[in-house]
Amino acid sequence: MKDIIIRALKTFIQGFFGALIITLPTTDLTDMALLKSILIGALAMGISAVMNFILMLWKGGEKNE
């Protein structure tokens, strides 16, 4: 269980910071539309990480039965 949580967090952090590093050098952080799009991207990655976490738990539960 701990391994699954760590992998989900690593995936989220890698994706979020990877996208952030690409967009930061060429962006104006005072632009609210840009900040909203960054937050939407972070939310989407968070949902994906949680969904993968749930799937890993579900698949792990099937193996134990």
C-alpha cells in the first residue's frame, strides 16, 4: 500500500513539475488565464494519480482473493 501511494505521488510530481518547467521561462505569471490553466493541469494530473492509485488497489485486491 505504501509503495502504491509513493508511486502515485511521484507520478503526479514528475508530471506537474515537468509541465511547469517547460511553461515558466516563457510565461507571465501575472496573467490569470495562464495561472488558471496551470492549476487545471495540476488538477487533471492529481485526478489521474488518484485514479491510478485506486486501480492499483483494486488490482491488488483481486490478487489477494
